[in-house]
Amino acid sequence: MEKDHNRRVGVAMDYSATSKSALKWAAHNLLTHGDQLILIHVEPPNSDTPRKLLFQDTGSPLIPLDEFKDIKLEKQYGLRNDAEVLDVLDSLATSKGVRVVAKVYWGDPREKLCEAVEDLKLDSLVLGSRGLGSIKRVLIGSVSSYVVKNASCPVTVVKGKPLPLPNSKP
């Protein structure tokens, strides 16, 4: 019998290849039965999604996996109906018994991800690294570096090539 862990694990998601790698890494290496996965999406501060006015200070309510596929959510919150991400999330929910929800914030990703750690009482946060060069990192800053230094929970930064899906062939 599998032990329920009941951990709250956040994964930063901007639908880039590196954020998808972070999700897959968490699925393969971290999440187990009874855990809750919170997909954290940060929209830019100048985003004009309809729900921003209601929730820009607190972030959206938690959005259950069943509602991710609703086209209205994509327009209202900026969440994407990304087949690859949905496949991983569906697999986690059905095969591992992971509870999956999403939350959307508006603002600077560095600050909002650290805010999410506190707000959601995360036990761990996983995010991808875009691998910016040293000049770009100095000019615009590294989200992963900032979050590692300022988050109040363990942070895993996933680098490298994307992992294959759990049931895919090499």
C-alpha cells in the first residue's frame, strides 16, 4: 500500500520547454501518491486578461485540473490548453493519485513565485532554467537565481534537455 505524503509542490509554468522539463522532472522524481501539485503561472503585469482586475492582488482561486481544458479559462486567465502539459497532469492524477490544481498571478515572476511559496504554503518549488548568458542575466536578472535565494522552501531548478513523457518511447 502506498503511503500518502500530502505535500504541496509548486511547479512554475510558462509553457516554455524548460518549464515543461521542470514539470516532467517533478512527475518522475518528486511527486507521489497523496501529494498536491500546484501549477503556478505568472502573467506579465501588463496582461489584459479579464480576471486580472479581480485577482491581481491575491492571484486567482485554485483552478482544478478538470477545468484546465475549458477554453474560457485560457482567455480569462492566460492558461494554455497545451496538450503536452495536460498529458503529464492527467497521468499524474490518474496513475499516481496526485491532486492537480493551478493558480495564476500577475506581476514580476521572481516576486510572484516567492509570494506563491508563502501564499500556498508550499513544501517545495520546481522551476526550469532558461540558461541565460551572463550579460542577459545581469540586464534582466535570473528568475531561478532570485527564487533560490529568496524562497522560504526548498527550490529545485531543472536544467538541460527535456525528459520524455513517462510512457513515451525514446
